[in-house]
Amino acid sequence: MANAAFLLLLTVLATATAISASPALPLPARRSRFLLGGGTVVLPSNYCSKKSPEACLVPGSAGTTCCGGQCVDIVASAEHCGGCNKACKHGRTCCGGHCVDLLSDKKNCGSCSNHCDDKCNHGFCNYAQ
């Protein structure tokens, strides 16, 4: 046990001596992260804010609503169904801004806007059990 303690102490001392003997590297000059862009800030194409929600109205935008700094489609997004941060529960899909179960919803049977005359079972209209 004494030999193991002696070897551990010897290893720690050798490591400390090697670290203190190595030359110190100069630290790089600190620069502000706001100054790195050279004055021009390039934002992602889907970026928006409360001050500029019109960014979501440009053609090619992911959606027309600004939620948490990103343009989203509240009509089809499962994370923002019908409004910001209104996530659909597991197994449900966002159809027209409403969370629906495609396996049993008469108005959205199997896919969004697929209407059934009678009933929807397992995503099929009038499926015989």
C-alpha cells in the first residue's frame, strides 16, 4: 500500500513539474462577438421578431406567423398547431390549425380534408370491422 501511495505521489509531482516547465502560450486578444461580423449581421432567412413579423410574409417563408423568432405555418405545424407553442399530442396531426386523429376523425380520415360519409375506422372511410 505504501508503494502505491509513493508511486502516485511521484507521478503527481512529475506531472506538476512538466506543466510548470512548459512555456506559457500568449492568450489571443479578446474581441467582442458583435464586432466579428464587420458591422454586417446576416440573419437566417426564417428569422423574425415581435418588431419585424413581416419577415414571415415574404415569398418562400416557412410560414406566415412568427413564433419564438422563427416563421412557422400554424395551419400544418405539429409544434405550433393553430398558434404559437400549441403542440399536438402524440398520435395526432395538425390539419387546418386543429389537432386531429387521422385514424378516427370523420373530417380528416387517413389524411387532412378526407371526409367520410359514415365513419372513419383505422384511417379508412366506412371500414368494416
